[in-house]
Amino acid sequence: MNHEYINQFNVIDHYVLGHLTASEAEEFEDHFIDCPTCVDQLNTTRSLVQDLKGLAVQETLVLGREKAPSTRGRSLKRLVPNRLSMAVAFGCIVVAGVLSFVALRRITQLEAELRQTREAASTVRQEYQLSLATAAESERQQQEARQQLAQRVDELERKLKDDERDQSSVRGLGTSEVNFPIFALVSVPRGQVPAPTEIVLPTSSPRFAFSIPVEDTRDFSVYRVTIVDQRGRTVWKLSGFRPDQYHSLSLSLSSSLLVPGTYDLRVDGLMPPNEWSTVGSYPFRFTRLKKVR
């Protein structure tokens, strides 16, 4: 039996008035032995009830003495009905006082519960507004990251085309020898379910490239890139990367390095004295276009 149950069902009042069952009374007694608060309330209620009972007993004794035979005769007997009426009225007042006391305490409890409910609702409302603001800020950051990635991919494509034209002019060839696709990876925030970036490589491409945005702005001296397959095995690993002006890493790989499947590209940064720290995770799913006969 706890305080919430005792206050909700007015157990102290029922205990003093003798309205509890034997098991309920025993359970309440086990509780208030170690509860100073309930002991104080119990003593207060007992004192009030005892005072009321004492007044009732005094009034009953007075009425008993007046009902005894007396030499005063009929004039004294006429006072008995008046005294009885006063005792009944006093008893009604006593009962009304006890009920008012119980009702007042119950009202106080309900007001306290109402205040707690309002405070809890206010807290939930504030947390909801904060979550909305956080979600809006996250969406804005992701939109900016996508725009930067698109710009980076466009610049890399222009650079590769320029390099291919230079190579063609040197070799005396009229067309490019390679088709070099570039894929922009997206990091997965902590605590979210990863959504792999789809990498579909044409069969005619001997190489492909990754553009890897680095959102962690800590001052790393150098970066390391590791590619792990879905079984957790490392299939490629290299350090010495440094970000460009868009704070992105560029990585060129042979198309024969990977087989179709799901991979996780992990970026680590080196900090003094010589400790690697995780920067981000970039999951992707690698597939090849089928040849058309």
C-alpha cells in the first residue's frame, strides 16, 4: 500500500472510523509503521474524531442526568425534548464537519493532481516543438549537403572530360578511351537506419570514382578510407587522403575490385599524437548493368 492509494481512497479516515477490513487495516498498519507522514495524518485525524466523540459523550451525559427523577416535577421534564433536539442537531453538525474535512482534503488532492497533469502536458508540448525545430534544421542541412554534392560531381565530370581531351590530343585519338562515371556517397547519421546509395556501373567502364563529403570539421591531419563487404571483411583500404575546397574526398577505383553486393565505406581521421577517429559511414550497393545482346 503506497501514498497514492492511501490518499486516493482516504484510507486514514476509514481506518480511524473502523471501516476497513481486517486485511486492509493490517496492510495499512504495515505501511505507516515506517512512514512519518502517515503517522502525523493519522494522529491528526484521531485527535479530531476523539474531540468530536468527547463532545458527543458530554452531551449524552448531560441528557442522562436531566432524564433522572427530580423534585422539580413537570417543568424540568419539559426540557428533556429540547435537550434531545439539541443533541441530535449537534451530532448532525459533527457528522457534517467530518464530511467537510474529508471533502476538503480530497479537493486539495485533486488540485495537486491537476497541476501535475498540466505541468506534464506543458513539458510534452515543449519537447514536441523542440523535435520539430531539430527536424527542420536537419532537413536544411541535408538539402545544403545535396546541393554541394551536385556541384562537386559536376566539377569532377568537367575535370575528367578535360583530362580525357588532353590525353586524346597527346595520343592522337579522336575519341575517349574510357567512360569514367562518378558517384556521390551520402553519410548515415548516427542512430538512423542506413540507406545504401545505389551504384550501377556500366559494363564498359573499367574504372569509377566516389565523391565523399566529410561533414566532420575537426582538424584531422589526414584521412583513411576503408571499404568493408556485408560480411565485415575489408576489401580495400588506403590512407593519405585530404579534402578539397568543398571538404570532400575523391576516390578512383577499378571496376574489377568489387563484386555485386552491399558495402560500407568508412572514413577515419588521424589526430595527434597518432590516433584514428571515426568520421563517417557511407553504405552503398554495387551492381552492374547487364549486357544487351
